[in-house]
Amino acid sequence: EQRRPKELLSLSDLADILGYPTDVNLLEYSVSSRGYRILSKVPHLPVSAIENMVKHFQSFQKIFNADVEELVRVEGCGPGRAQSIKDSLRRLNELNMLDKYI
């Protein structure tokens, strides 16, 4: 969806675009990584699976801490995909690429 630049200047409009609540004091609201960017680095993980993970867990920290059994509970994520996600996140963590996300 195309947005006008003026919409991006309004804190409440920007929060709405990013999926954050707009009925709170946005200057005091804590924002954390949801995982879209880092999950896009997992090989062969489709956007639909990334969206399901983010929707289910709500934060990257929860995705990172989830075990394979918890990941399998997400729609479209079988045991093989769940293990692939865990392995990929472990490798990225070993390469110190996750420091700012967890």
C-alpha cells in the first residue's frame, strides 16, 4: 500500500502502519524487533511462514527462545522447517549477527 510522506511524519499514523497500538502514549511505548528482517535470512523460508511466525510469537525474542515443538505449532511450520529455523538462528547467533535483536 502506497503511503503519502505526510503520513509517515505522524507518530500515530506510523505506529498504525507498523502494527503497534495507537491508543497508548506512543512516546512511552517500548518497541522491540518482531523478526521480519532476521527471519528473511533463513534459507528457503517463505514470506507467508515469516508472517505466521511473527503473528504467533509477536517478538523476535520469543521466536529465538522457542524450541522446535513450539515452532511446529505455527501454521505452515512442520518439524523440518522448525529445525531449519532453529539451526539458522543458531548459526546467525554464532556469527554475532543477532546481538541487536535479542
